[in-house]
Amino acid sequence: MTLHIPFDNSYARLPGRFYTRQGPTPVKAPQTIAFNHALAETLGITGADDPTLAAQFAGNTVPEGAEPLAQLYAGHQFGQFNPQLGDGRALLLGEVIGTDGIRRDIQLKGSGPTPYSRMGDGRAWLGPVLREYVVSEAMHALGVPTTRALAAVRTGEEVIRERPLPGAVLTRVAQSHIRVGTFQVFAARRETDHLRTLFDYTADRHYPGVTDPLDLLEQVIKRQAALVAQWMSIGFIHGVMNTDNCTLSGETIDYGPCAFMDAYDPDTVFSSIDRYGRYGYAAQADIIAWNMAQLATALVPLMPDTDKAITDFTAAVHAMPDLLRGEWLARFGAKIGLSAPTPDDFALIGDLLSLMQAGGSDFTNTFRALAEGSARDQIADRQAYAEWESRWQRRLESEGDPQALMARVNPVLIPRNHRIEQMIEAAVAGDDAPFHRLNAALARPFDADPAQDDLRQPPKPDERVRATFCGT
């Protein structure tokens, strides 16, 4: 059966200032590593057995109905504003309206240079492609709003980084790729007409009924507060929360130097380029408010009264920390079995986290052990834990079924950094079995399967991953 993607490309109907139209650069010998059949079904894609599948998702052949383009945007990168970024190694093929009624982008990542490549080769090597495939699909299974992976394809070519490495292309799916930086580029250029067009398009696509920039800002703030609290509740560290990696849809995007904590430490930083911990685990709560302030600044030109806009937007951004604190309490309260936590529970949760930090307890395994009744084995100071446990049990007396709640929200499995690195090493050597095994296991992260017990284990000292890399 011929591959059919039911494209309906609304972004391509925006003014040409928003993007550059161009096709992908063909590769030497495309070979499919993985194709996400379940996601394809949701997207309404048929013909997944087409022998040209690899060629189409490598960019050698453009699917019928696609209108490939590289999107324009700007962004603050580690606090420094870059007035023009854009898709330097990605192309939006187009959009589909899925069987669930949701409009989504389909994008090739690693498909060759664009006018926004900034001297880069526009390619991706195999490691980051497989990392994003595994982690984004795991995040989806964990219930986190995220971009997703439709396909991963080897190119049959090498890319040069620190050394020659096998090339690959990822096909990424998102509710859109509109970023804070997309608004910033038109605000910085004082192109108010284009900024207004972008606002109208974004509101219509993601926030129907919103007609006012302040309302849009407040809605985006709500989604981002919920998203970052959810990241923190599973020990996820994004690693590169630049404004060009912050979506208006409220989805997690860009799995470059991301990582999951093993031992709990709020100061944990993995990204090799984050020298000062700007995007560390605990810092994410502050940075998302900073990013929302940049969105607010970009929206000001759309308001008729600048002074009033600044006052109103500032109030909205200043309200975000309390909003995020509430989301954090709800998430972490559930992790210890509280269906309706109150501010008084901050101390109970915080004391457990302090015990975990003091003893180097594994974040994921400790919270899962609460559900399994074996958390005392995860805490080094047994006496201190016994005292905490007594307080906790008293607090649970008013709860109906705390064990079931904890089992629903505390995963057994996460994409552990050392397992991802082992998977990448195997794939570079030509063995994709660890990739497929990891993907299959992480699709059911809350299920305790003895056959997957090795994937639950923290890294041994010689397996620890101390730094992660962007992979560009």
C-alpha cells in the first residue's frame, strides 16, 4: 500500500515572512530503524508497509501533499538574545488533523541545511535521534505533554562531530512548533502586523476563544506551570530551557541535553553547556517564569495602552510562582498518596526530600517504594525515616486508597541516562535490540515486570552519566 499522509497545512498559508520554503537534502542509503505505528494510526497515516517509507522519512522523497518549510524564530539562549535562529536542521513537512480531531505538525529533524543553519551541516547523528525517540515516547507514556516520535531512519552517511558518526533523521510530531521565540522575532523586528497575525493564528489553533494578548499569556502560563511541575515530579531535567525551546502549546520540546535524576539532589545539572546551573533541576521553576516574562514583553506591542499592558502582564508573570507551587504540591502530594494535599503538606513532602538528598536516595525508586511498602530500604537514615513514616501514616488515615494513587503516579521505569547511553553505543555498533527493548519497556512505565528489573536499577559507579550533550 502506498504511504498516505492526510496533510492540511495551515502554517504554510501564513505570510512568507514566517518561514523559508525548501525541500530536504537527500541522503545516501536510508534505512528505517523504527516507525511508530500506533502514532501513525492516530495521525490518520496509512500505508506504513510502503517500501519507500525510509526514503520518505529520510527526506529523499517528499510525501504527496507536504509543503516543506523551515520556520523562522528568535530566542534567548542562556539569557542572551539571538535575533534570528530558525530551523537550522529541521523542516516542517506539514500538518494533519488526526483521528482524535487534534491538528499536529510533522517535522523532519536532521534533514539538511537551511538558511537558518548558521554554518551548521543541518544533520543529526544517530545518538541524539534515538535519545529523542526513546525519551519523548517515554514522556508520552508517563502522561507528560510532549512532542512525539513517528520515525527514525539511518541515512547511510556519516556526520562529523568530535569524530565521524552515523547520521540519522527523526520525524517529530507536535501540536505545533510555535515557540516563545516565534513571537520574539517579530517583536524584535517591530513587525507588528506579523506579530498580530501570529497571535491570531496561535489563539485559533491552541486557545479557541482567546481574543486578548493578556488572556493568551495567562493561558500559556497555566500550561507551562503545569508542565514544569510535572517534569519535576518525575525527576526530569530539560537542560536547555531557552525561549526557542518553550512552546505555546505547552508541550515538552527538544530532548538534547535532557536527563532524569538518579540520586535526588535539587542542584542536579547534566547539560555540558550549562556551566552555571541555569537550567538545573530546581532552577526550572524560576526559568519558566523568566521565559514567560519574555513572551509578555513580545506581546506588549499588540496592546493599545503600553503602560497598562506592562502592569497587567507583570502581574500575570508575578503570579506564576504561586501557580507553579500549587501544581508542584498537587503532583508531589499524589506521589505520597495524598489526593487533596494542603499547604500544610509542604513540610511533610519537603522532609522526605531532605532525607532522600542526605542519603543519596534514588528519586524514582524511593517514590515507587512508597507504593510498594519498602521505602525504608531506600533511605540511609533509618531512624529519621521511621519518624517521618509515622507522621506520614497519620496523614494518610483520611485517604481512601493511597497505595493505588501512588502506584498510578510513581513510575517503575524511567529512561535512565546510563541505559540510554548503552543503547546508543549498541546502535552505533549496529545492534538496535537495546533500543527496541527500551522503547517497549518504557511504553508501560507503571507496570512492575520482573523481566525488566535490570532497567529499574540506578547506575553503578562506573555507569554514571555525569554530562549530557546537545548533539547538534
